Amino acid sequence: MAGDVNEGYALRLKGVTKVFGGIKALDNVDFDVRAGEVHCLAGENGCGKSTLIKIVTGVYRPETADLIELFGEKLEAITPVMARAKGVSVIWQDLALFPNMSVAENIAFDEMVGLRPKGVDHAGMKTRAAAVLARLGVTLDLNAPLESLLIAQRQVVAIARALMNDARLIFMDEPTASLTQSETDRLLDIVRKLSADGVAIVFVSHRLAEVLEIASRVTAVRDGRLVGVYPTKGMTQARLGELMTGHLLEDKVVAASKDSGPIVFQASGLTRPKQFTDIDLTIHAGEVVGLVGLIGAGRTELAHTIMGMTQAASGTMQLQGKPYRPASIRDAIAQGLAYVSEDRLQLGLLQKQSIADNAAIAVLDTLLDGTGLISPAKKDDLITGWVKKLGIKIGKPENAISTLSGGNQQKVVLAKWLATQPKLLILDSPTVGVDVGARAGIFRIVRELADQGLAILLITDEVTEAMFNADRVLHMAQGRIIAAHDPRTTSVAQMEAAIYA
Ligand SMILES: Nc1ncnc2c1ncn2[C@@H]1O[C@H](COP(=O)(O)OP(=O)(O)OP(=O)(O)O)[C@@H](O)[C@H]1O
Ligand SMILES: [Mg+2]
């Protein structure tokens, strides 16, 4: 059959089904990618994106598949060895690099597998790693331990490792989730370069703007089922969000004119050399204050000092009118603060523990029964409550947290902190890796909490997120708060112009 000659396709899948514990993670899905194409796989948290990637890379075997074809060759099943031999590579959601090894060792890792330490050709390995980095147009210190690198640089190392294999089909599972705008732009340039070289790229991202910018086609999946395959030309973010979630999501400014409650948190002249200078910040009960700025502006550093993780050199802080000078993060939490950190996936979860334990860990004392033991009923209520409110997609609460999709793990971290009912809640990039539908859900809860009297500091890289969800937006640059904006009278465009000027 003429239609079966498929030199133009890197990958074709038809009728793929994958079941976990009775739940269909993928239900009869078709998917194809052409050579040199950037193809986006889009859908809500837990819809099956990572599962599909794991099938093509041989991590999982599907229950059924009508067709599996790689570079024109029909296969019964794919094993990891086969996938690698055929030039299929993945950059995993969590990168899967080795922090203690050098840049060169990470890039050339696959070459080293199975060799004795003495058998490794270090000089040759470095030359090849350097060549791959040059192809990407990036310079990195090959001897530096990976852990000394910024997350964006680690991302590049992961891509370089993929290319070492002569990859012809690369899956990128949320490669931009932890990147800032300028780092994302650079990554997208690399993706374009690879695509121009004929490498097929499957790109997964919850940031719909970049999906539409980089991909030529998008496959939308909902609840494990194929919604459809669409050209990105002419597609809008609203339409793509609708395809993913099944309903239209509308952003609007929520800041309302209302009397602000009493002051919850106040900082005056807070300074920590090289990080932030002379910070005056007041947050009232019921208020969501947005804090935007470029990377390096000092926002996370400020949050760390408020949380007692670092100490200010000068200036003062007050909590509900009393002097506040936390000695440690424990101390800050004991005094009524909560912090959803930027790097919560590493810091926020105990991967081997159950979903329920992870969600309950910060509030164990509220779950005690009369005898001083954890009440299973109270714990169940807590978990089912949050699962419903945040739309967390889980099997059973007692399953390990590692069985959840990446975005659903994020939601568990959020639930864990929200359950502490703090006075001041600091959210640092709370929607990284979270799908569009769930973002709306998270901000609905943030607003509910504010309405209950919490003071909230929302740190975000996305100006729209601050503008639509905060009552006031502060702009931080080079360690100082340089402007305050009212979302009701400032437009997103004005705000973005000020920040990226
Ligand atoms: N090893 C596993 N054991 C049990 N269930 C699993 C396992 N891996 C995935 N699942 C389930 O399969 C479904 C699809 O998960 P998957 O990781 O593919 O989602 P995803 O689309 O990548 O989501 P995200 O955007 O959050 O990363 C989810 O319901 C998830 O909980
Ligand atoms: Mg995933």
C-alpha cells in the first residue's frame, strides 16, 4: 500500500492503550511525528503525556497497540535498548542527571555504562561532549560538577546527552518548566536548530504560548483519550486550553476595591547585601500581593529571609504588629508562615511515602484523635477534601507519591502547605508544571484563602498570573522594589514592557 511507505515519519502509533491498576492512562491513542517536525503533546496533568513517552522509549509496554512504527519500521514492542539504537532520546520531566558527576560525564553517560572506571576514555569523552555543546551553541565548563550548574544549564546538559546518541527523535517533557523567559527563548532556539537538522521533537509544555510558538502541530489528549491533531497555525491559546480541558477558560482581573484588613506582615528597610536592599513591604489580611521581576531580582532571596532560612543584615520585620525575626524555617512555620518553594519537587515531597502522608505531613498535629494517635478518618477527610478542591488525579491515597503525574505531585505540595492555615502564605512560582485548568483551580483557592483573611505573597515569572490574581503587583529589580502597580489600572502589556525593558 502506497500509504504505508512512511519515510517522512519518525514515529507512528495507532490504538495504544496502557492501564495502571485498572485505570486507563492511555485509551486507544493514535500519535505521529514527522522527521524534523516540532510536535506538541498537550493535555492536563495526568492525561497520559509522560506515559506515552515512556511507551516509545521502552520504559512501559502497552497493553495493546495496533501499530508501533519507528522511522518506517514496524515493531512488535519497543525496548529501551532498541529505542536508543534507533536514535530515540528523552529529556525527562526531572532531567534524570547525576548531580555529583561532571558535565562531561553526564553528557557521555551512556558511553560509560558498563565500562570499568579505568576503561573510561576521559579525554575522548570530553572532546565528544564539547562537540555536542558546540553544535548547540553553548559553552559550559566540562569539569564542573553538575550540581554547581543553574537549572537552565542542566537542561542543556540533558539535551546534549540526548544528542550524543545521534538522536533523531527527541522527547522533551516540560523542558521549560523551571526556566525563565530568556532561558526559554534560548532553549526554543536550540529546538529550532535541531528541527532544521532534521531531528523530530516532541515537546510537552503547559505554557501554551510557547507551544504555539514552537510547534507546527499539536496533539491534544484528555483523560487518556485523543481529542485531535491540529496545526498550530491559526490556533489560539484559549482554543487549545479548551481542547485540553473541555471548557473555555477566561482570565480576568480579580483585584476588587475593598477595605484592606489589618496588617499581617510588614518589613521595613530589610537588607541583605548582594541580594536585596531597603525592602519596605506591607501585606494586609485578605490581600494577595504579587511580586514580579526578572531572575536575579532578589525575589526568592527575600522569601528565604522572611521564612527564616537566611537572616537580614539590617531592617526589621513584624508579624501581626509584633517583632518577627525567625531563627529558622521551623521557627517561621511555628509562627504561622507557610512557603511553597520554587524547587518544591526536590524539596517538597518524600517520593517513597504515600500521597496521603505527603499531604498530611505538615499538619499531623491537627489530625490527632483523643488518644494522641493520628485519626485515619480525619486524615482521609483531609486528603479527599484537597483531591476534590485541587482536582488532583490520584489512584488511592495510600499509593506512593511517585505514581502521580508531575503536575499532580505539584498539587499535593500545594495542598500540604495550604492545609496549615497560615497567617502569611508565600507562593513561589506555584503553577510551574501545572496545567491550565488546574491553574485556575489553584488561584480560586488562593482567593478563597485571602477572603478567609490570609495574607498572601505571590512570586511569579508570569506577569499575567500576577496581574490577574493579585490585588497589587510589586516590581522588583536588582534587589529593590521599584514600582507598585494596580492591576485594575495597569495593563499586562504595560507591566511586561516595564519588566522586560
Ligand atoms: N507507575 C504508575 N503507577 C500507577 N499509575 C501511574 C503510573 N504512572 C502514571 N500513572 C497514572 O497514569 C496517568 C497518566 O500519568 P502521566 O504521568 O502520563 O501524566 P502526564 O500527562 O504526564 O501529566 P503531567 O502533566 O502532570 O506530567 C495518571 O493518572 C497517573 O497517576
Ligand atoms: Mg508528565
